[in-house]
Amino acid sequence: MMKTLMILAHPRLEKSVANKRIADEIKNKIDDVEVRDIFSLYPDYKIDVEAEQQALINADTIIFQYPFWWYNMPAILKAWFDEVFDFNFAYGPEGNKLKGKNFQLSFTVGGPAEAYTPTGYNHFRIEELTKPMEQTAYMAQMNFLKPIYEHGMVYVPNVYNTQEAVEARADQQLERIISVIDGFKNETPEVQITAFVKDWFAHFDQLAEDGYFTHSLDKDAQLVFPEGEFIGHQGFSEWYSAIKKEIKPDNQHIIESISITPNNEYFNVDLAVKLKAEKYSGEALQLNVKEKWKVEITKEGNVKIHTYKVKAV
Ligand SMILES: Cc1cc2nc3c(=O)[nH]c(=O)nc-3n(C[C@H](O)[C@H](O)[C@H](O)COP(=O)(O)O)c2cc1C
């Protein structure tokens, strides 16, 4: 199952109409969503970086929900990025923890659409004003989705708008968020397994920690490598610790072909992969392998590997 995390950043939530409604309602509309109201968690701006990073690791899609303030995000969210998108977490040599996750901005804009044009009083288009966030997502190797926002979201009693009109636009904004999330849910097994395979080898490129791999291996998985046969999580770690002693991280697994065929309640995955690596001995390694996997898509919607066979060719 796809896990969604909403980072809600609104320092005056008690006065909010639009963001409050979206954050309250999303829990009734999609399964498996966590809403973290970061201003109420950290009113002193002292962010628990570890807790926030763990919440990110657990999620597939992260929605940043906030009011557009001074053409940007409220300061609490900027502080959150500055602390949480840390070196060797979001970027840097080991900074691949967010790789492949979806990055969705969802904000509410007070001003009207026509103001955000070259001849309007705000001069710039919204998409120009969100460029730093877009690049932040790219730097973290995340999947930047088209920002979702609605205009005319300010409600000032007897001055601007009615509460009902703002709420209706907030509901529209929420519907747009839901349709993005539902789009992920409706992926075919083939699309889902292909994405999984890419992510799996991207983690091998970095020689990621064992937990990433064992998380997707059945506890009794049958593992057949050129180095021998192994069983389950412990078997994987045995094999992997020897590999990590031999080859350096930042290697390259190139997926040359992939074919996925249903096999009763499982799927067979046939792969041709080229590995380019450097050994600690200084020797360059280039290896072509054929892999045969048997995988399942669990009822939670995750890919789980039951059989994993690798043969050098
Ligand atoms: C400090 C502050 C700065 C704001 N800056 C902008 C702005 O730059 N552009 C804009 O269109 N609206 C701006 N607004 C209006 C907010 O975008 C609007 O109040 C908000 O989206 C409404 O959402 P809420 O009901 O959840 O508070 C600003 C409002 C505040 C309080």
C-alpha cells in the first residue's frame, strides 16, 4: 500500500480556513496517511530531525501543505527543510534516503490567478516562484510532481470572499490531491514491479544498508548467487557482507532487459543486468548477469521477493 505523509505547515492554524479543512479532510479520504502538523509539534522551531526523517523514510509520497506566504512557504517549513533535508540523508555521498519518493507541493494562494502573470501585480507565475522547491526535490532525487494550488483562498469576513467559497475551493484542491494519490494506487503490477526493480538496483549501486533489501525479501527467500546458495534475511546479509568487502559503492547496475509474467499468485521477473564496479583491490569489474526472480505483491501493495537467482553469463 502506498503510504502518504502530509507535512502541514501553518503557524496560525486556529485562524485557517483552507489548509485546516484540507488537512482535516484528507484523513477521511485516503487510507494510510499521516498528517504531521509541524508548527504544533515544534512551536519553538526546534525540530526533532530524527523523527521527521523516520516519517519521510516510511512514506512513498510526501505532500507539503501550507499557505502561500510572501511568495513562499511559512518559515516553519523552511526551517524544517534546512534541518531535515540533511547531508547524507537527502543529498551527499550517502544521501539517497529520499530517492524515488514523490514530492507534492500543495499550497493555498490568497491572490487571484491574473495577479501572477508578467503584467499582473505579482509579476511572476506561481511555477517560477516554486523553482527552489523543484530543485530541492531534484537534489534529493525525488519525483517532483506538478504543484497543486488554488487562488483566492483568503477569507476576511466582510472584506474578501465568503467562508463557503473558500471552503469549496479547498475541497477542490483536496480532490486534486486525492486523484494524484489514487493514480499511484491504480498502477498495474508490471509498472509497480518495474519501479521496484529500478529502486532495488539503485540501492545496490550505493551498497545501501541491509535493511532496505531484507525489507522486501521473504523471510524464507531462496537466494542463488554465483557465490553460492543462501536462505532468508540472514543468508542475504551473509552474502552481502562479503560483497561489500569486495566492491566499492557508487557502482553501476544497468538494467538491459526486464520481462514480467504472471505466475499464479506470483510474478516471474526475468532480467539482464550489467554491473560495472571497482574492487577495493583496484581492479575494475564488469559482469553480465541473468536474474530470475519470483515476487509477490502483498495485500499491503508491496513487492516481496520469494526467489532470487543470479547467473553470470
Ligand atoms: C503572512 C502572510 C503572507 C501572505 N503572503 C501572500 C502572498 O505572498 N501571496 C498571496 O497570494 N497571498 C498571501 N497571503 C494570503 C494567504 O495565502 C492566505 O491567507 C492563505 O492561503 C489562506 O489559507 P488559510 O485559510 O489556511 O490560512 C499571505 C497571508 C499572510 C498571513
